[in-house]
Amino acid sequence: MDTIEVTDLLRTLRRIGGEPADVEVKNGAGGFPTSVQETIVAFANTDGGTVLIGVDESDDFAVVTVPDIASYRDSLVALTRNAITPPLHVVTDIVEVEGGLVLVAEIPPARADQKPVYVTAKGVTFGAYLRAGDGDRRMSQGEIGLLYGSRTQPHYDTDVVDGTSIDTLDRESVLRTLQRARANSASLARVPEHVALHRLGVLSEPRTDAPLTLGGLLTFGEHPQQHFPQLMVSVVVHPPEGERTARFLDNATLRGPIPALVADALAMLRRNLAARAVMSETGRTDRLEYPLEAIREVLVNALLHRDYSPLTRGTQVQVDLFPDRLVVRSPGGLYGGLVEDDLGEEGTSSSRNAVLASLLSDTYMPGSAELVAENRDSGIPTMIGLARTHGLPRPTFRSTVTSFVVTMDRSELIGPEVRAWIGRLHADLPTTSHEIALAMLRTGYVTNAMLREWGADQLTATRVPRDLVAQGLANREGGRRYARYFLDPSARDDRTEDSAPAIGGAFALIAALRVTDSITAAELAGSTAIPRNTVLRHLHTMIEQGVVAAEGAPRSPKRRYRWIGPADPGRGSA
């Protein structure tokens, strides 16, 4: 990080009144903070993060004097190499900011095949941590087991399923796959059917009476849930928020082999997705709120790449259709040498279930000439490309130890409502990329790579998020490679044209401040029904912009605030 980036980060910390999940601040004035090793481990096991040493959180994140900060850097690097397993490579900088020096360490997320990372002296059982909120928590034994299971190529899809046989398969589906596979392989064409099915991974042994593998059962079994009741898909369609007529608009538990699960889930979602008219040179066409091709990719990925280890066979794939988004959750996080920010790049897939992936690439959808999966590492790039061509926000991906979640927004990226919201912000948006970035922020987050996917060059993709941070509309989290930008909470409030001078959109707070001589944050929260933490974030912004003055210690609940900004026409001078 450079001086500008650290300054922006400190400004964000002051504005929100605390640390986000991927930032840890240490004072360090009294000596090197060795407790930072737990946080570094937690960052590596989660999504990465940034450590600042030389900043006092209790004094409104003021920069403090650290003796011999260069030795702190050496100690931190030595710690990451000698006191943590496996050793980590972190990027460190000593940055001059606000008249002092701050040691910055950027910890990247560890690859799945390196986790769990742990404090060596404590051992993996007591020394492996995850980041939770702005603190660290010790991993459970189940989480540790899942991570170790992902360090090597799993073979759970080849597990033998007792009580099954070739007679429990969908014969028509098997024959279609055999015909396709044999046409492309001489080694399958010249052997008996049961031998070919063994070589494909459907039968556990090359015998006609051999039991099925788990992959074979899930691909061709007439009813796999007879053996694994929870290896199914639940689909829930939720009503608009506040509607009390029904808990769910549609709700189904889908069973059958994977091709049928995909087809049935698609059919259910199709009947619950609205269509909107799209005008073109050829006339009017109706387009679904989200393209079915993209939804199909999400469903296939969820069933193909989920964790099928015994620990997770009691967990189903969950599909939730909300009025504004589709959320698909599958058991097990990313597998192999991948992190979230790699997703979307061609050739970055890593298949947890190799046999299942091979089978589904030769298996047809029910009653269709379309294959279930391409097995070409193209699923997520396809989702992103379809979203872009339909003018929709980029799907978001969230990987944890226990799950992988894909969220797709159902509205246009920059529709009339979004344009109206952008207009109310009265922001300086000199390029289309600025508008695209704001629209992305409204539904999730934005990164440099996401902006490049929408046509921004490298320089623009770097400059635009910084511009939004400088205007108080965005907050940065993460280090250089893994930097993400989130919408500042103040920009989420409704704004009106006649209140454009208001700072951060906190109009209810400004109105309360203007009618009192001074007031505490707790009193503001009580009179406006706005959470106290949100009140404090708005107050930090107003203080920085010179319209509010504060009296009292920064962290004191008795600290009082008064309005010193532009005159209120209804009261005279403020």
C-alpha cells in the first residue's frame, strides 16, 4: 500500500468507527504485538486481510510512534515464515502517513490445498483460526477435517454404494452416454458394456453384478435419494418483503439423478421468473429477468463441484429465489489452488469430483440433445458473460470452509431506479465506468477485475474505485491484488433533490442535530430509529466535512455533537 491508500483506509476506519472483517489494527507502541499471529492465520484461512501496526484504535485510529519500526517488519516476516504452518508469503510496507510511520502487512488468502493454516506452536487443533467479524475464532474439528479433505484430490465420487447394481440405473440415459463415449474412444468401443461402465466410473468393478460408484448413482440412478436422502435440491421462492399472505410462493424438494435435478429446478425457476419487454430493431421480445443459461450453469456447478464427503452428505443444495436475487448454496468451499478473486478467469477451475465431471460431460439432459456439463472450465466465465450481455450485475461468489454461495441479481445493472439513485448522490462521475462501479457497489462490491470485464482499461479500473473512495461513496477492503470496494453505508440512504447539501444522505440525523444545541450519538439513535453504529459513521463523515463539531473523547458514550453547517431556513443561523 502507498500513502494515499493507507490514508484512505484510515479515513474509512474513522468513518465506520471500527474495523471491517479484513482489517486488523495494532498499536505497537509498547512492543511488537505477537498476538498478531492469530489474526494472520485467520486472514489466510478466510479471505485475506490487512494488518496495520502503529495505529491506535482507541484514539480514533491515530498514528502512534513505534520504536524501530523496521525491526517490527523483520519480526513480522520472521513470524509468518517460522511460527506459522505452512509458511506464508506476505507483502509488507512501511508507509509514512499523518506525520508518522505505519507498518502495513497484506496477507493473501491461502489456497485451498494449503489450508488449514495454523500457529505452529499450538498445533492444528488449537492453532487454526477463521476471521469472524472483526475478531478471530478457533476452527472446529469438522472445519479442519473438511479443509484437510480438500488438500488432495478427493475420491468420494468413486465410493462404493452397497445395495446398488446395474439394474438400478436409468437404462435409456446409460445407453445414450455409452453410445457417445464409445464413438470417441476405441478402448470403450471394443469391450463389453459392464467393462465400459467400469472404465467410465459407473460400476465399482468390471463385473455385471458390481455395485455402483457414488458418481454413477448420482448420474444415472433412478432414485439416488433412497441411499442418500439429503443429496437433493431444495428450491424456495420467497414473497416480497412484508407480504404476509404466504410464507413461500413456491417450495419444493427435488429428487432424482443430477440431470433431472437440474431440469426440474430450471423448470420451477422458469415459472417463477418474470419477463420484461426488450425493444430492438427487429421488434419486441420478452426476456427473463435472468437468463436461464446462466442459472443452468450455476445449478450444474453446485451439483458437480459440491463436497460429497461423508461429513456433508447430510446437506442439500439450496436454491432461494428472492424478489431481487437468486441465491444458490452448495456444501463445501473452493477446492484446489483457487481463491475467490480467481473466479471468472478462463482455465482457473479445479474439479473436486473428477469422475462425476467426466460422466456429466457425456450425459444428456432429460429429453434433450444438450449435455449436462461441458467440463471445459467455462461455467463461471459463462455466467459472467451472460450477465454482462443482458445488462445485469456480475454474479457474486462467496466461499467459506463449509459452503460456496453464488448470488445473481435479478434487476438491470443500470436501470431507471439505479439511475435515479445515482442522480440523488450528486457525485462527480466523469466516465461511464464510474456509473457502472456505483451500480455494482449498490448490489455487492466492485474490484478492478470486475470493471475490466465491463470494458474499462487497466488505468481506468484502478482510478475509478479510488475516485469513489475520495468522495466518501466507497470503502476499500483488502490489499493490492485482493482489494474490494464496498458502498459506504451513508450512500444507501434515500436522498431528495432539495436536500442535496446534506452529507452522506443522513437527513434524519441532520434534522435532529439542527433542532438541538448538542446531542449524544445514543440520543440521536433513539430519536431517529437509526442504529447507533450507523449514527457514528454518519457523524464521522460530517465532522470530516466540517458541518458537525464534537465535544468529548472520541470513544466516550458521553461525547456530544452539534450542527455547525449551512443555515437552516426554518431556524435562522445554525
